[in-house]
Amino acid sequence: MTDAILVYDDDCGFCTWWADLFDERTALRIVGFSDLTDDLRERLPENYEECSHLVADDGVYSCGASLEEAVVRTDVAEPAGDVVEFLRQFEDYERFRERSYRWIADNRDRWGTYLSKTPPARRGSDEG
């Protein structure tokens, strides 16, 4: 696999907003949980639906690490790579990143009132 893939919860409006942002600003392929192939699903952790993932040649980044890696690959955050490399040296940073990701993920209904797009799983349906 030569192209990195961002895998996300495509039934979540907040998650869809972020996925669309990364789709516009990176060369990442964006794939929702509902569109996973068997091959891609096999590369993900067992409980993959608990967070987003970035699948790349060098491995799978999950939860906070997946979005961190996606940000590093955006066209607007070029210097972010150097900053992230520096911060990755510290265990406290990793704990902070993952706790922050979990807090945001656990409150995505609230965040979705500010940043949201109709999820692809619902587009064209009567739900929303």
C-alpha cells in the first residue's frame, strides 16, 4: 500500500466534517467505517470502531495518533512535522494527545453542534 488512508466513523457528522477537511487538504484517501474492504479491516485493531485510524506503509496510527499524523500530512501545516517529531520524544505528550482525543471523541455530539456535515451514510436518506 503506497497511499495512506484515513479511516473514520462515517455515521458521525463531526467526524465527517474533519474527514472532509483532510480530504480537501491532503492526498490521504478517506474511507468511512461503512466502506471498509476486508483487506483494510484486517489491518485495523480489533475494536477499530472506537476511534479513527490512519493506515500507512509504515503502520497503523490509531486515535489521537491518527489525527496527529493526518495533520502532519496537510498542506497547511508543513512545519507541524518538526514540532510533532520533537513532541513525540515525551511520554507526557502522548498521554496528553490521547486524553485530548478521547475527551473530544466522547463529546462529539456537543462539538457537532459547531462543526458538522451530513455523514455519507445518511446522505440521500430521510434521516438527515
